[in-house]
Amino acid sequence: MPTINASRLPEGAVAEGDGAPRHVAIIMDGNGRWAAARGLPRFEGHRRGVEALKRAVRAAGEFGVSYLTVYSFSSENWSRPADEVSDLMNLLRLFIRRDLSELHKNNVRVRVIGERAGLPEDIGALLVEAETLTAGNNGLTLVVAFNYGGRQEIASATRRIAEAVRDGTIDPDRIDAAMVEAHLDTVGVPDPDLVIRTSGELRISNFLLWQSAYAEFVFLADHWPDFDRTTFEEAIASFRSRQRRYGGRIAGVGA
């Protein structure tokens, strides 16, 4: 897939409808490279990445986005050096303790997806606290993919369906895409319309594999700590310039 330079889009380009995507998902990549380019420790890159996340949450609300999903920590990230994993856990602790009240005040609902078994006890408790405190909010839904992997999610959903078939509560002849979706971590959350990845990488890295089947992708050269309102706006402009076909065809347009 080509890298998108949203600033070079045709002026006035509009997608199917002129609204913002309902659901935006972001692979927040490049914290370490951002820090290395400036001679700073990786921790500083991750810290600046948290600041970029707060900017993205604010901008999503301003742009009319209803769901924002962020890839905060993948199930593969445990293989990173222990000191870096510890730094990331500490940033999560700090983010929830320091910024959760502001999210709640701004009517943001927090939802966490990913495997929770085996997490440090205090981390698990903080995730529950974030969800419980904001459960009644009806503004932007911030979905945090933490200890998450798309393959792991699909395998877990398949296992739950298989157990239900074994127990006789599901007829295997009735298994379809809707049933699989009902057993995913994201049940109740619409599929992403737009997936953004920063730092110039052109892959999705095991993120929302099922849910992104018909998403539009924007790949940005910017490292995540540089992501701001303007960058977000340009990505949405790219989304708006496209015609979404979902495997079909628009009358008068070639295949």
C-alpha cells in the first residue's frame, strides 16, 4: 500500500458522505525512533507518545469521531527488554492515575480489549477502574488495546464458540460471521472505518485483523510523538477523498 501524503489531496475532495469516520483506529508507532533521532532515551519517546495520545483524544472529539481505538501494548511487546516493558507499565499507571479524571470529566468512555490473565495485579485493577468510572459516559469511546493481538483474539473467540458447541448451547450449523463477532473483544463496537499507522511502516502488526476487513488505511511518515491535530485532520481528509465499495461497485465506475 502506498504511503499517503494527505496534504496533497485534491482540494475539496469528499468521500461517500462528507462526515468524519465513525471509528478511527491508530497504530501508535515510532516512539523509540523519535527519541533516537534526538539523542534521547526511549522512555522520553514513550512519554511524549502519551502526550500525543491525549492530543488525539481531544481531536477525535472535535472531529465528530465516536470511537477511537489505540494500540497501546501488543501481546508481542512482552519480548522487549524488561526495563522498557517496566517503563511502559509505569506510563500506563501514570496515565490512568493522572488523566482518567479528565477523560471522565469530558464524558469519554474507556473500554479495554486484550488478554488480562497474567497481568500485574495493580495493572488489572487500574484497567477495571478506568472502565468502571467511565461506564456511564456517552461521548467518545476510547478503546485501549492492551496486551492485545488480533490472532489471539480470533483464537479465543473460536475457542469460546467451540466450547459452546461442545456444551450443546450452539448449533454448529448456525455459526456465521455475526456469531464470531459476538465473541470478539470488540463486541458492540463498530468496525473501524479508518486505520492510521505512524512512522512509515506499511503493515498492521496483528491489530484488529477481523475488524479491519473493509477499513481504509492511512500510513504516515511522522513518528507518533509528532502526531497532532493537523496530522489527524489530514488523515481524515484522505479518508474523505475515497469511495468505499465493500467489495461492490459504484455505478459508472470501473472495477
